[in-house]
Amino acid sequence: MSRALFVFTEISPSAPGTAASSGPVQNAGSFLPGGIAGPMQDYDAVDVIAELKGATGGTLDVYVQISPDDGGSWYDIVHFPQLANGAAQVYYQAPISNATTTTTAIVVGKNLVPALTGTVSVVNGAFSDRMRLVMVAGSGTSAGAQLVVKVAPQRSEPVRG
């Protein structure tokens, strides 16, 4: 199994509002802007592991979004459970696979208006060439929190012999 590892290290918004990831993403292609992980066009699966902590004063929602058109549009693929004000560090894993597909249409958000809901929501199936994070800080937020999200795409290698 051949794999890569992209690592987002971000600070969530320090006031109510929505922000996309913008910091350097470890191991991302040099042609991609800050806050974007990739390329991932020839991988079969992606393992997303998030280390999240609640912001100060308000709730925090964290989404992973994909872009099927080289960054022109972004769509939700993962929504982690909402974090309460000052929530302790929590860890989540969200596997995404081309082999496991979502069987019904799911409402997702676009660009900086995420809408994927549920305690942990994952849209399985094809996942595109690049990913980013979107963080939504709720009313009353007065300080952001550090979060780390690791994206480990994997591809099957041909059987030899």
C-alpha cells in the first residue's frame, strides 16, 4: 500500500464567523496555495484523523471539503461533531473510500457555507484531487483553538509475482 500524509495545523477563528484553512499544509504540492492539501487524484482511499479542541466562548464546527474543479468550488465531505465552548481535546477518524459509496443523496454545503450535518458525517465515494478545512466559530467566540488534521491518502499497489 502506497500512501502520503498531508498535515493541516490551523487556529480556528477567534471571533464568530467562518474561515477556510490558509496555513501551509505539510507535504502539499508546491503548486497549491496555503491551506490546500493535495494532489490526491490517483488514490483509492483517504483516512482523515482530526485532533480538535473547543474554542473559547463559543461552539466550533470543523469540516473537510473537496474540490472537483481545481479549487473553483468546494463541497463538504466530512463534518466532525460540534465542539462546545472550551471543549477538551478530542480525536476523530473519518475514512473515505472509493470502494464504499454513499447510497443516497446527502445535503452538503458549498464554499464557505458548509451544511453537512450529523454527529460525524462522512460522504463516501470519489473524493477529488484536493482538500481544505472550513472552521465555523459560533456566537460568543473570543479566542480560537489549535487543531491538527491529518489526511493520509492511500493507493493499492499491483500484486507482483
